[in-house]
Amino acid sequence: MNKSLLKMWSTMKPNPMRLIMLFLFLLIVSPLAAQEAVPLSTSGVDVEITASDGKTLYGSYFSAEGDAKAVILLHELYTNRSSWTPLVQPLLDAGFKVLAVDLRGYGKTKGKINWKTAQQDTVVWADWLKAQPGVQSVETVGSSMGANLALNGCAAISGCLGAVALSPGLNYFGVSTTDAVQAGFPALIVYADRDTYPKDDVPQMKVLGGDHIELLVYTGRTHGVGLFKDHEELAGTIVNWLAGR
């Protein structure tokens, strides 16, 4: 509850009617606050799987009935699966099935960060996703560190149709994307032209990947999922690109 409101109520003399009004106010405000805390969407189903080393991994799966393409969302550092809120609904509206996951060390997955093993986790998630009813194919989308995982994941996932990478780098925390961008699968790389690492790395990635790599370049320093806030059309652009694979 707002501190100023609490102060206001505390300075008032006791009054039965005021107490009743305060009680009714709390009944209204509390559900709203709880609703705002729900990650992503209440339509998602919580999922947990076991990684190759026995670690329990957690995610949210959004799926309507019928056959459709599926997308794995891999978040950036210091966030969790809920950071994909700007993209989940546009994907669902376009008919995609969506799996947003918490990386090691983050969200409900928690534990120690291990980027080498996190790359294996992407493949394990893809295997789980392929086994779900109606999943026709798999694509990956990632932001920052998750972008490197998305590129490497698509290179390692059999039948991956393509990857979208927001603000990737050639090497984040020992996760190199050099081999992935040369693997030949379609990739859309989105970044800002003055963002610290992508501004130098992405042009090199384009040289390595050639025609398989498409670039969407914005002006500024915004990094990763922050680009959704600055560019309202970005979610639709990504959805259309994925739909075209």
C-alpha cells in the first residue's frame, strides 16, 4: 500500500466508518498487487525438466490446441523468463507455441551459473519441446547472453529453423558464437549501433555468416530486451521473421 496513504490514515482519529473503508480498500488493492506480480501470463503452464547433470530446470509453456511452430526464449543476465513479456503475447497471437525458460542461476531454476552446461540445457529443452503435442518445428530467441545461447542452441538442435539474437557477442563469458554463425541456419541479429560489444562483434558475425545472417540495426546504446521498450514495432518484426522460416 502507498506509504502516503498509510500516513494519512494513521493521523486520523479512530472512526468505525473509516476503518470499514480502509478494509474495503485493502480488499481491492491486494488482488491487484498480486496480479501484477504474476510472471508472463496466467495462461502459461509451469514446466520442470531434468538436465543432463541432474539439475532441475524450470520454465513456462504457452500452447493453444493444434499444430504450430514453437519458439524457445532464453533471457539475458540478471533477469528471468518474465523479461519476455513483450514478445510472448505477439507470438501467441501469431499462432506459435512458446517456451520461456529460467537459465541456471536465475529465476526458479536458481543454482550456480554454468554457461557451458547451459548450452546443453537448451538442447534438452528443445527435446522436451519437440515431444509436445502439435509442435511442428523449433526456433530459438535470445537476448544478450541468452542470444549467444540461442545461436549455439540452434546450431546444436536438429531441425532448428532459425534463431533471433538480441545484442549477441562473439564471446560472452566463454560462450563463443563463431562456429554457430557459420553453421548455415538463418539468423536475425538485432542490436544498437553504439552498444558496447555488439557494435564491434556483430559486423564480424555478419562477415562470418554471410547471407545466412540478417541484421536489424537501431541507433543508440540500448541493450537486449530493452530494445522492446524503445521500439514498439520490434516484437512484430521478430514474429514476422520467425513465421517466414
